[in-house]
Amino acid sequence: MMHAFENSVFYDVLLPKKVKKTSESSEITLERSYRYKVDPSSPMDQFDLVIFDFETTGLNVASDQIIEMGALRRKPDGTITEFSTLIDPGQSLPEVTTRICGITDDMLKGKPKIHEVMDKFLEFIEGGILVAHNADFDYPFLKQSCSRLGKKIDFPCFCTLKMSRKLLPDLESKSLDSLAKHYALEFIARHRSVGDCEVTLKVLENLLAANKDQFQLWKDFQPYGARNSDSK
């Protein structure tokens, strides 16, 4: 996977001398770091935006697992490409998870494990600016999942929920459902990753269209950055 990043002008791929040893094994594990920084004065229309959303086994980033990864990559010319995969978490799903998102244990049987898809996801988002609705949930799940795989990430990421709270003060709820209703948007599939990404992208487009003068450079988006991302 090293070759996918070593020639990129957007990433620094480092192999810090972080050694992990156990009493049972003398194996050395090197942590690989993926970093992407954006100059605050950079015009946003020169970057791809990657709208992403995860479904998970629960809400605890320390113990729960990603079961679906979805993302839409929108280029400056409007071209959109999609990433979508179900993931076998190696455990049975809580009933409440299935009730919310409709994903069942049977749907995840035979699907790839997280370590089999993470490199593909990192390739998909390479060089883009990440966007999520409630990014303080999704981005930490991405960081934690990468950490378990010996990867340390630091990407620019901003949140449409935070933007909505600032730009739509009179709207009582800033949930994705409320924003979809506000903008007369329809979900192809609610609480499924790509379906939520599609609505998040349209919400973002509506927010930007109504506030063009406020959002030209990366520094204009940084106040809405995800927790623990390069945006902050």
C-alpha cells in the first residue's frame, strides 16, 4: 500500500520507529502515518470533496466497529464517484443497530473485514477534503479504526451539522432528517451510508449556495472542522 501514497503531493507517509513487543512475540510493528494538510488561504474550488458516512455496531468509538462505509467524491467539475461496502465486524449486531439501519447479521456474512477495505478507502479519499454530517462521530471512528490497523491519520474534515447550526439558527432541529425536509430532499436509503452521503452533499450545496461570499477559502471552513482533524 505504500506505493499508493509515496508519490502523492498531498500525503506524507511516515514510518516512525514505534516498536510494539509482547512477551509472546518479538514481532516489531511500525505505525504508518497518513497526513494531509491544506493551506488556509487555498481556494476551495480546487479540491475534491469527499462526503462520507459510516454505519456502526454502536456509538462507542473505543469498542464499537464500522459495519458499512460509504463515500461520494465530488470533483470541482461536478463529477461524482462512489465508494460503498459492507463490513463484517466479527460479532453479532445489537438488535437496536439492525432496527435503526436495517443491516442484519446475514447481510454481513462473507463481507470483507475492516483490514481488507481500509487501504481501498484511504486510496479513495486521498487528496480530498472530508465532509460528514456530525463529523465528530464519523471522523473519530475512522481514526480509531485506522489506529487498530497501525495507521495514524490526520486529514482535513469539516461538519455540515456545525455549519447548519451557524447558518440556519431559526431551524429548530439540524438533524439530517430535518435538513432534508427543509430543503425538500428525499433519501434513497436513510441510515445507509451512501444514502445519507447523497443527502449530506445536497445539504452542503444548499448551504453554500445561500452563503457564497462566506465560503471561498479553506480557512472559511475551518471553524466547522471535525474534532481531532487537521481542520482544528
